[in-house]
Amino acid sequence: MPAKSGITLITTEDGSHSLYVPELEETYHSVHGAIRESQHVFLEAGLACVLEKKPAKATLNILEFGFGTGLNALLTAIRCEGTRPVNYHSLEKYPLTTAQTAALNYGKLLCREALFGQLHACPWEKTTAVTDYFTLKKINIDFRDYKTRHQYDLIYFDAFAPGKQPELWDKGIFRQCYALLSPGGVLVTYSANGQLKRDLSAIGFTVAQLPGPPGKRAMTRAVK
Ligand SMILES: C[S@@+](CC[C@H](N)C(=O)[O-])C[C@H]1O[C@@H](n2cnc3c(N)ncnc32)[C@H](O)[C@@H]1O
């Protein structure tokens, strides 16, 4: 995917923006609602599940595949405020420009413009305490090259669709995810692709197909 070229701003059905990538003929989020999809897949099926499963865990470690617009980071920072501190690492090979992120309406719609601006202003490769409850490290790297000793409680797997970037849905990537998760750790993704679920099961995850957000029948949650 060539970096940034030709990407255009679109408005999805819930009024929130997303981006369209002509080279892939693909959007960053569901056209049925970007905020609605992120809230459903990553916050409700992912974060809420981990908060419940790990009530005694003082700080949650989250890894995101694909920082993109920063929408998942923003929703997570808002959700964790005053409840559970989150240490959030996000991988991104093609960072958006400041002009592209400044045009997005997530901060405005969620009444958190300053926070959204802070997430994007954080320098890459540095751990930044954005709020008392949310620490962010954005890492400019290809998913496949990420090596770390960190263990995560939750992975947001938010690559472009398997049909568009099949190399990012390879079994090897999910083996890497399994190794990166602590026992009981959770991976969530919007995809309910059959091969993906078979691969996750073969690796050792307990896999559940859950109802998807509007416009999508199903999504996947996998527990280590
Ligand atoms: C479906 S978008 C979602 C992004 C983000 N979670 C959001 O809500 O805006 C997928 C993201 O993965 C990034 N990406 C694509 N290929 C990648 C790769 N090989 N390594 C790391 N990031 C990649 C894209 O640039 C894009 O930001």
C-alpha cells in the first residue's frame, strides 16, 4: 500500500468520518458507522471483556495493529478514564499526515477535541503519558517486523480486510499475536473469515464468533 497517496475523507452512516484508500478500494472503517464499528468490535467485545475477565489487573496492556486515524485509541482513552490505567502500544506502517488527522471529526463528535489532538501530537517511538489513565506509544513499523518482550492483555487486530491485504492475515501473524498475549489475553477483530477462525483455533486460541456491528453479520474474539 503506497503511503498516504490519494486517500480521501468520507462520512459514514453514523456521521463519523473515515478514509477511503483508492489503491485498495477499501475504507479504514465500516461505511455503516466508523465510531459505531470501533465501539462494537474493539471496545465492547474487546476492552469490556478484558476489564471483566481481569478485575485485579492494575494496568491493562493493549496492542493495536494499525493506529491509522487513532479512533480506537481515542475511544479506549475515554473508556478507561477514572477506571483502569491503560498502557497502549500501536503499530502503524503508513502514518497519516497532520492535515489528514486534523480533518477527522472524532474529537468533535465525542466532545474530546483536545484529547484527540494530544494522541496525534504524541511523538512516534516514545512512551507518552497522555492522561493519568492513558499512556501511548505509537510505533512506526510493519506489523510483521514487531519484536518485543512485552506481554499484552488485549490485541485490537485492525488491519485492512483479508481480501485486500492477505499477507497481513497469515497464520504466522496470529502465532506472533498468541506469543504476545499473556494467559487469558484476548484478540478481537472485525473479520469473521473462516480461514482466520480455523487458523486461530489451530494455534491454540479459544475462538468465538460474535454478532457484528451494523452491516456485518459476525466478528471474531479469540482468547489465549
Ligand atoms: C483498517 S485501517 C484501521 C486503522 C485504525 N485502527 C483506525 O481506526 O483508523 C488499517 C491500518 O493498518 C495500516 N497498515 C497497513 N499495512 C500495514 C503493515 N504492513 N504494517 C503496519 N500497519 C499497516 C494502515 O496504514 C491503516 O492505518
